[in-house]
Amino acid sequence: MTVERAPVDRCSDCSLVVDRRAFLGNAAMAAAATLAAIGSSPGRAFAATVHAIEPHGANGAERSYPIPATDGVSIDVPHGVILARWQGAVYAFSARCPHRGARLTWRPVEGQVFCPKHKARFRPDGVHASGRASRHLDRFDIRRRDNSVVVNLAVLHRVDQDPAAWRGAVVKLP
């Protein structure tokens, strides 16, 4: 039986040999230590809160969701909606990247929405933070009704086409 070893990278300026597996293990430990040092910061608490949701009501293209009790992200995969509560407001985004339509994911450790195709990152309010992107995340029309938010899947606001409507597609919480 032959055992294959992990690839080894050699430093061109020295005799140091770096095993890829050891490097990744050390990097993971450093990341864990950094997160532990951060402790219970608000961003860390926000990042840990994500779950799948289903609408509790529907009327045509509109879907109703309970107002999230705390800051966090909920995703309705079948309808392509990312619902985010952040800093006293609720937003509803398309789960597709505005650059080329790739499916977006949530990065709990970063507290950001991520496009795996273009490496773009977006804050929980949909603002482009880094990486390749053509604009901020597209926001669905959203309004409050009692203890719910109603998201209109037929009305999607793009910041480059109607900045005022994009800024207005938010439910402010008391």
C-alpha cells in the first residue's frame, strides 16, 4: 500500500519547508483564537444568528414573515429571499448576486452575505463591502403589517436604477 503525502511548498529564499496541512491547521487555530478574543461583540452575536424560514402567509407575489426578534439573517430558499434584521431595521434581498446572478450565501464568521462566484461581500443592509460586484444587493419591496413584514417578490429595487426606492425598501423598528 502506498501512502501519498500532502503537497509541500518550498520557500525560494530559504530552506524552510511548509506542509500545506500543517499550515491550514495553524491558520484555523489562529482564526479560532481571534474569534475567542473577540468574545461576545455585537458583530459576533449577529454572525451566529442565521436560519431557514418559510413565509407564514402568501397573497399573490407577497410573502409574510414574522419580524425577527433579534439581529440576524433568515433565508427563504424556495422564494429566493434573504431577510436581515440589523441595527433597528429589517431588509429583504434577492438571494441572487447583482453582478451575474450567482446564488448568495451567508458567512456567519464574517457577518456578511457572500457571492462564492465573485468573492463579493455585502453587509447585512445590502451595501457592497468588498470583492467584485456591480452594485449593492437588490432589495425587495417591504412593509410592516402588525408583527410581520410583507415582502413583495414582484418588486425588486436596484440602487443603480432608483436609489431613493432602494433606500426606502426597509422597515424601521422602534
